[in-house]
Amino acid sequence: KLAIAAAKKRGEPIDHVLLHGPPGLGKTTLATVIANEMGAQIRITSGPAIERAGDLASLLTNLSDGDILFIDEIHRLHRSIEEVLYAAMEDFKLDIILGKGPSARSLRLDLPKFAIIGATTRTGSLAAPLRDRFGMIHRLDFYTPEEITKILKRSAKILNVKIDDKAAKTLAQRSRLTPRIANRLLKRSRDYADVNGDGIVDEPVAMAALNMLEIDELGLDSADRRLLKAIIGKYNGGPVGVETLAALTSEERSTIEDFYEPYLMQIGLLERTPRGRRATDSAWKHLGHKKTPQKKQTGLL
């Protein structure tokens, strides 16, 4: 709020902002809120969509003073495109190379005064020079169940869904503390209520929908449990490398690191160690497995 108020008072764009954290926490929504508070137009794109420097040049030259360019998954920008952004973010200049070989020449264009809001699940994948050009870096953490409950009630009003307090709390507790997932659970509960009930999402309807989706009391779905069972069943709780886990669960490494791990670590079911991932005692208990002592290796005499 302070940065927005200060920028508006000076009549300048807000400083460049980097939002990072697990997926589904509202980075795109927050960028839109910032643009609305600034009274600015926002252009939305993503790192994978910007394949060439020319794509970025087209986006930047079509901005107006005060506009905001939101780049989702900014960590997936190619390094050569990141380098084009350096001068654009710092000096509002765009360097373009015309031609090839000995006859190539550089052209520097003036850009409007704009702001970039980048969103990423992996700040470590950003080049340091790009990361350092963001004046504000904010981490979005998991929400509390109470905050998710408020979000669900607001979403229910927007969707014209009748939901009682107990159902909202039940969905919030099993939403992985993530607004995007909470809203998805609300929609599936609405579907269940429309088909099998009177259209009202109460606690029995919410529970029936969650059971149908195989989501347990901690918010784990079948994929979460499969990952933990792989560590416990195949490697006696670990540690096990993430590449091995990806092969065992048929998931991409990035999916495990960006989606599954943050929440499992947040609720204390998974640990990262220098040797790999390890299921905690709480994970063994939650899955109903009895922990077996690991065999010690005996040295050769």
C-alpha cells in the first residue's frame, strides 16, 4: 500500500515487483489488484509465450506510460530475452540488433515509463541481474484456514452458490491452504449439490464431494498419497532423490518440487535432506504404516 500511494503521489509507475511462492496463491490476482489501485492498464503474458526477443519488443513498444506488464512464470524466460529486459527495466530503453554479420547495427529505442510485475514459483531460477532489477520482492505464503473460509464465502456469492459455515470450513481445511484449490472444491461441491441435493452446499454435501474426489482430512489427494507411499513403501521412508521419485510416480520433477513438496513440507509430512526427500513420522502415522527400523550397514573386517 505504501509503495502504491508513494508512486501515485509522485505521478510515477510503481517500481518493478516480483511475486514468488507456490502456485495457486493469487499472484495473478494480486497483480491485477495493483494495476487497479494504480489506475493502470495491465497486459498479461507468460514466460513460455515470449519465445524471441522480437516478441518482447512488440509487448514493450505497445505499452503506454504507467502501464503494467505482468509476466507469469518469468523464470521460464530464455536467458537472451532476460538480457533484453535489463535495459528496459532500468533505463526504459530497448536495444534492437538490425541485420546480421558485419553489417549488423544496434538501435536503441525509448520506451514508455512502465512497470513489470513478475510471478514465479522458482526465484532461484532467475538470473541474479534480472532479480536485482525488481525494486520489490514479495513472497506469497499459504493462507490460514480462516482466510480460505472468507475467500470461499466471497466466491460463493460471486457464483451464486448457497453454502453454510460448516461446509465452508470443511472445504477450507482440505484446500491445501490454496485459494485456487479451494475455489475448485467449491465448484465441485456445487456440482454435487445440484445433481444429488437441493443446490445448497452444506457439510454432508461438502464431505460427499470431497470423498468422491478422494481428498482426505489433511487435503491430500491420491497423487500426494502415492508420492508418500512411494517413499515409505519402496525406500522405508527415505531419503530418496527427486528424480527417482519422479520416475516412481510418473510425475515431472518440476511438478513434485513446485506443487506437491511445498504443501507436504508445510504440514510436516515431508522433509528435504542433503541426500533426498524423507517421509516424516507424521506421514507414516497419517498413512497408517508402522515404521520399521532401518538396517545398519556393518563394516568389513
